[in-house]
Amino acid sequence: MSVVDEVHERAGDEDGSFLSTRRGALTLVLLCSIQFLDLLDASIVNVALPSIRDDLDFSQQSLQWVLSGYLLTYGGFLLLGGRAADLLGRRRILVAGTTMFGVCSLIGGLATSGGMLVGARLAQGVGAAMMTPAALSILTTSFREGRDRNKALGAWGAMAGLSSAAGVFFGGLLSDGPGWRWVLLVNVPVCVAVVAASFRLFTGERPAARQGNFDSLGAVLGTGGMLLLVYTIVEAPNAGWGATRTILGLVGAGVVLAAFAINEVRSANPLFPFSIFRIKGLAAADATQLIALAGFYSTFFFVTLYMQNVLGFSPIEAGAAYLPVTVAVALSAAVSSQLFSRTGTRPVIVAGALLGAAGIFYVSRIPVDGSFVADLLPGLMVMAVGLGAVFVGVITAANAGVPPDKAGLAASLISASQQVGAALGLAIVSAIATSRTNDLLGGPSPVDESTALTSGYRYALTASAVFVLGAAVIALRAGSMPERRDRA
């Protein structure tokens, strides 16, 4: 296909739709696969951690870095990855990130020591931080605003909820089957396919800026500040929120990010043009995503712990329990994306957050002798409907009205909100759960471990519901993006 033909197919004619073409459909499938893969790796290792600990002789404290190392670099490098996609070329950054992700997955899957595995996970997170914003910016620049983009963003948003549930399922399936190494090795053939398809479906771009004009200081300050922030949040439950190292870490991150902001305002070619926040509702959409993820991600984490530690579910059983949730998220995302032309995004986000909070609150009433069907499934299904609506609505609102030359930056902002929100929420909620459980176990009238754990999980889930309810309030300030041109 010639360049002219490809441009014509991407734009469509006056009444055409790129999404309705074979190339458009394949483009969407590939981009959503990238989003699914990156987010899946944030959760798929959870149920494999006990096997990893035994095989590589991890200490309990260092074991957390198999998960946290990935989240640290993923969240820390997102802003740099997104802006690099705008300046250096989206396909170039996507292919480089995917290659790095695949190579590090191979190294991690073949790791012979704990240090080797953690190092691979840290580098893998950098690759993901390049892939996600590049892929999302390709999506928003390939599908024109209106029905095509609403559908495409609906599918993209659904991947966030689907990956959270699917990660637990596939993690248990692979860990109990061929072994924990395949939790990482399975990424390799997928990455090879993504790189090959990227060269066929996406055109290369000429770098938008010469290397000499690249904001190197901004890149160092922005990435360093984000890394320190995410690291401090991840470590806070172990160190304590009032510990000197936690306070110094948060203050240090604030100072570095403030220096980053000053540099960007003064720079002639800023890495992060703050003018992007002039787009109405973008900041509120990012904030909504951050607070919502704090609640939703923590819910998946603690419900999984409850099923395994209290109800006695095996990893495969716990994973299979999320299959109905996965279906509900997908259906909700599909329906929600069709409502934007009638209602705009704001009502969908607010309604979804309210449903999500209600579903999580129902789950927070879990008893020690509970059952999946009576005590978990109804609330999880309501939560799933809300989850699909929130993710699709927020991502659509956060990318509405963004000019093509800042698409990567907007994509990195919403992705960073997701990663920081998940890390922050889990850190805070874990501290609440641990404090409650320890109080009961060490109190004047000690209770059995299952009762103490369940009570801690209840407190954690209640806090998660409050986070999602807070997201509904913030969403009232998010932009409401109705479909303005429906030519499809």
C-alpha cells in the first residue's frame, strides 16, 4: 500500500470510517493488545510470588520488588516515554519499548537469581513506559474524533479492567501448570508479533525535534522526581507513613518535581508543555483516574487475598472467580462508549464511579465464613459495570481536544495517573488493613488469624469504596466530551 493510499484509508473519505476497514480493525486489535500486555504484567506475577520465592530463595522483604520494581519504572518513565513518542516518532518508540520489554521478559523468565529477576523487571517497566503512551497516541491520531475514536477508546479502556482480572487468572493457570517462569516467557512471542505487525500497520515518522533541542534537564528532573515519588509510595507501608525516610522521600520528590516545573516554564523547548492543561477538563480527568484506580486496584488485591487466605481458594480457583467480572467489564465498556454521543462523558464517569463504590461497599461486608456466590459475586459484578464505564469515560475525556503533537504527552499523563493511583491506593489501603489486623491479633482479647485478616480486609475494602466515591466527586469537574461529528 502506498503512503497516499494509507493516508487516505486512515482519514477515510467524507463519509468513511477507518475503524470499519480491515486495516483499521487490525490497528485497534494490535493497540489494545499492547495495552493489555503492559497492564497484565503488573498483576500476573501476584499469584506466582510464592513459587518465585521458593525457587530463587527470596527474602520476604525483597520479594515485593518482583512486583514493585515493574510498577516503579513503569510509572517513573511514563512522562518521558510519552513525550519521546511525540518528538522522536511514535512507531520508533513503540518498537524500541516492545523490543526491550520482550528481551527483559526472556531474561526474567530464565533468571537464576533474585537480583537478576528484579533487574529484568525494572528494565521491563521502562519498556512498558515507552509502549503504552506511544500506542495510545497512535490510537488517538489514527481514529478521528467522533464515533470511531469513541469505539476505539472504549476498547482501549476496557483493557485496564480486563487485564486486572485476567492477570490473576493467567498467573494462577501458568504457576500451577508449566511453572512461574512462563508468567514472563509467555510475553516473548507476543512481543515478536507486536513488533512485526507494527512495521506493517504503522508508518514511520520523522523526529519532530533535533537532539540538540531535546530538554535533557527536564527529562532528568521529571523522571527522577517520578521515580522517587513512586518508590516512596511503594515503600511507605513497610517503612511507615510517619517514618523519617518516607517524609524525606515525599519532600524530596516534591522538590525535584517543583524544579522540573520551573525548568519547563523557562525552557524554550520543554519536555512537558504545561499549556496542555489549558484543555478543558483534562486535569480533572487525570485526577479522576488516579483516585479511581486507588480504589479499584486495591479491591482486586484484597479480594484475591480474602479468597485465598480465608476462603481457601487455590490460585486457579481465585483466577477463575474473576471470569464473570472480566465479561462484565467488557460489556460495560462497550455500552458506555456508545452513550457518549448522547450524554457526554461526564455523566457516564460519575454514574460508573457511584456504581463502583456501591459494589465495593457491598463486598466490604465479607464475613469469615463467607461464600463467593453470596458475599462476593453480586458486589463484584456491580463494581465491574462501574469499572468499565469509568475507564472508558476517563480515557475518552482525557484525550478529547488534544492536538496531535501532544497526543503522546496526554497519553502518558493518563497512564501515569493510573500507575501512581494504583501504587498510592495500595500503599494507603494496605497500611489500613495491616494496622487493623495487627490490633486484633495483639489486643487484650486476641482473635484467630482468619477473623483478624477478614476484619483488616473489610477496612481495606471500605477505604477502597471511599476512594472510588471520591473519584465520582472529582469527575464532576472533568470535561464532558459529546460526539460532535458523527459521520461514521
